[in-house]
Amino acid sequence: MRRYDLDWLRVLAFSLLIMHHVSFFFVPWEWVVKNNIVYKWMAVPMQFMSQWRLPLLFLISGMGTFYALSKKTGSQFLRERFKRLIIPLVIAMIFITPPQTYIERLEKGQFDGSFFEFFTTQAFNGFYPEGNIFWHHLWFLCYLFIFCIVLLPAFLYIRKHPEARIIQVAKRITASPLGIYSVLIPLYIPLAFLYPIYPHNLLLVGDWYALSYYPIYFFYGFVLVSAGETFFVTAQKYRKGYLVAALVLTAVYMAFKLRYETGTLAYFVEPLLKVINAWSWLLALFGFAHTYCNKRSAALTYANEAVYPFYILHQTIIVIIGYNIKDWEMGFAGKFLIIAAATFGGCWILYEFVIRRIKWLRPLFGLKR
């Protein structure tokens, strides 16, 4: 049976990702290109969203993997994942992401010339950050493919043994509104002990925090769906309580950050607050989605296919638009709306009139022919 609530959450997660990357243009964090004025207050909503946005994507990806693997052998599954993840990634690294690297080199004074000159002479010289070959925002595709390879034996075992102990444990703990929080113990360890030393670098090599933290959510997604409806029923039944908990924990986390920026207490308590807060938001999102969004619609059918090409295209459009308007004498709201509208509009035009209609182009953006 098709899980339309998961489809809606997937569309929501990638839509928020686009807005998140638009916000990077204005926040005081290092990025490809920056506005002529940065806004410190933008860090607050971005930090709030960052706690659960990527966990939501990996959790949904794990759930989707359960359905993708249900009627395939292990080798068939990996071939399908390669076509859907690695081929679009390689094509995008050749044709989609180079403009981002080009603009970054212009911004840092590391290149002076046209994009054509850059593309033909510099774009494929070595790997980032010293070189210019890089996946930028598409790191998710490579990491996800690696997680599929590493966890495939466990997934195949669970599929073959639906009454395995791990499934029985999952059913038992997810049946309790508080017991469902016990899954956070493995998530706390990389967040507390690896993130301070190996923060997420998008490079794969040396990215020990991301390679330890996100596969847990990916694995959880597969196990939770394998265990049946227990997780979704609990999330739906107690969704209002989880929402209240998420709002309270968000306020507590923000207050804690203001009071304890560094020190031993911050080192141990901050990751605990982050992981509980993130899980509370995920439970609330799954609960409300299961209640109100688990139904078919024409809009969902269209958006569910369009979301992958949008994901591949969006950041390059953001960077190009941002670079061209960064010095405009215009306030935050005007520039934000211009970039957001141009990004969604540009992605839609390319998807609707090019990618969607050309059969040989569709697989290059992860779509079926």
C-alpha cells in the first residue's frame, strides 16, 4: 500500500531544503556566495531547522528503502540505487555544480575569467577544496548510496526474518509514547563525541560524524516500517503531545545556547537537547502527516516526481541569482523573495518543459523513463 504521508513528508523536507539554502545567502556562515549584508538573527531559524531536517530525510529514505527492496534481490536493489543515485550525481557534477565552484572561485579571487574559460580549463582539475570537482549540495546522494551498500546485509536479514528480535524490540518500544524515545541512545554518541571533533564537511573523507550519525536514522527508517504500523499509530495518537514537547524543547535549547556557549555542561547537555528535540519534531511531523496527509492527490503525484530534479537543480540557481543581486541596494525581504521565487520558478520551468518531457534525459535526473 502506498504511504502518501511519507510522500508528503519527502516533498516537505526537500522544499525546506531549498529555503534553507536560500537562507545560507544571508546568514553569517561561510558559503559559496554571500549577500552584501548578512543577518545574525537568521542563524536562529536555521539552527532550529538543522536539528531535524536531515534526520527527516534519512529517516524517510530508510522507510522508502523498505518498499524499494521488498520485491528485489540485493543485487537488483543496488543496481537500481546506482541508477537513481550515482548516475544523476555524476551528471550533475559535470553539468550542474561547476557554476557554483566557478562563482566561489570568483568570490575568493582564485579565478578571473568567463565561465567558459573556467569550465574548459579549470573545472575538472583535482578534487575540492584544493581542486574544483565537487558535488556541493548533492553530497546526500553519495552518502545515501554508501549507506545502502553497508546496511544491505542487515536489511536483507530483516526482510527474511520478519519476527527477528530487533523487530520485536522495535514494536515494543514504539508502542509506548515515552519508550519511543529510547532509540535516541545510539544517536547521542556521535552527536556528543564525534561532532565536536569531526563536524560535517560534505567531503566524505574524514566526515566521521555524518558517517556515524545519519546512517542510524536511515537504519531506523527501515526497521520502523518493517515493524508495521506501531510507530505511525503511536506518533498519530500522541502527535499533539510530541508537538508541545518539541516547542518546549526548542525554547529550552535556545535558552541553553545563550547561557552555555562552551564548557563541560554545553559539551554533554547540548547534544542531548538537540537529539531529543529533533526526535520530538519528527514524531510530531509523522503523527500529523499520518492523520491528515495519508491520501492520494494529483498535486502530490506531480510534486513527488518533480522533487528530485528540483533538488538537483536548486542550489546552482540560488548561487547564480544570489551572485548577480548580492550588491543590490535592497533589503532582506526583497532579495529573499527574488531568490526563492526565481529558484522555484527556474526549477519548475526546467522540469516541466525539459526534463519531464525528454525520455533520455529523465534517468539522468533520477526519474523513470
